[in-house]
Amino acid sequence: MNPAPNLVLVGPMGAGKTSIGRRLAERFGLCFVDADHAIEQRTGATISAIFEHVGESGFRERESAVLAELLSGEGQLVATGGGAVLDAGNRRLMQERGFVVYLCAGLESQLKRLARDRSRPLLQRPDREQVLRELARIREPLYREVADLVMDTDGLTAAEASSRLCLQLAERWNGNGVAA
Ligand code: S3P
């Protein structure tokens, strides 16, 4: 049994980290925190505005600072942004302070789930499929490196995925003394 004090979700945009995370947090009695939302609260700016004004590198600095702050706490389910695993320090922290679940999704599911999204700066271009494919090529090994558990969300609703995940987590994770 892994005793990590937090649950951490990693995975690409459109894997369902927020929708599955909310359900899981409720089941495990954890406080749900969306890292992007926390960044917006701390900075008083939207993710799009941050990318626009300080670029992706400025966003990544803020992302690392917020993750460090969040993961110093416990009893939380932290849904991270798709690029959070790029930084080695973030990955170390996630592993030290969290039981890490990689939610994976194929390109087709991602495109479908993100079809109406206009808020993600990296996808504000016509060649979304190519962008997502290239991001996956770089990030997929990093998601796997950091993960304690991998779960494929393709073809599952958020409710189905979180129910399955609950069962698997109950067998492997006893962080914060909580049980499913
Ligand atoms: C990003 C994913 C987004 C957000 C930002 C950058 C990425 O989070 O952090 O737009 O680099 O993949 P979600 O994975 O929650 O969409």
C-alpha cells in the first residue's frame, strides 16, 4: 500500500483529469484542486492571458510554484495541467507527495472532448491533431515515468472511469488514512 498524502492526476489535455478528479475526490473525501484554476486564482489572470503576457516559460514557472505550494499540503486530489510533467522538479515532487495516476486518452478521444474548447492556448490553431500528437510523443514517457497507476479513459464516461479507478485505488493507496 502506498501511503502518499495526496492523489495526483497527470495526463494530456482532454484525458478527463478535472471531471474524473472531481468524482474521485468526493468518493475519497479529498479536497479537489485543479492546478490551472489555482494558478488563475494566485495570479488573477486566465491561463490564456498568462501565456499571452509571459509566454509558455512564464506559465511553467508559475505552474511549478503553485504545484510546490499545493503538494506541501495533504488530503487533496490535485489535477495537474497536461504539461506539468515536463519539469523534473515537478515530477519528483509529485512522486514524493502523491500517489500519481496517469489518465491516458487516444488522439480521437482528446479531439472529441476538446472540440468546443477555446481556453487552451496550445490548441488555438487549426492543426490541433498534429499538436496533440507531437505533445504526446514528448510527454507520454514522462507520464509513465511518474505514474503509480495508469488508466485508459478511452470510451469511458467520467462516471465509469472514476468508478473503475476507485476500485483500483482502494487496493493500492491508503494515503491520508482514507478508504473508498
Ligand atoms: C497545458 C494543459 C492545460 C494548461 C495549459 C497547458 C499543456 O491543462 O495547463 O493550457 O501544456 O498541455 P489541462 O491539461 O488541464 O488542459
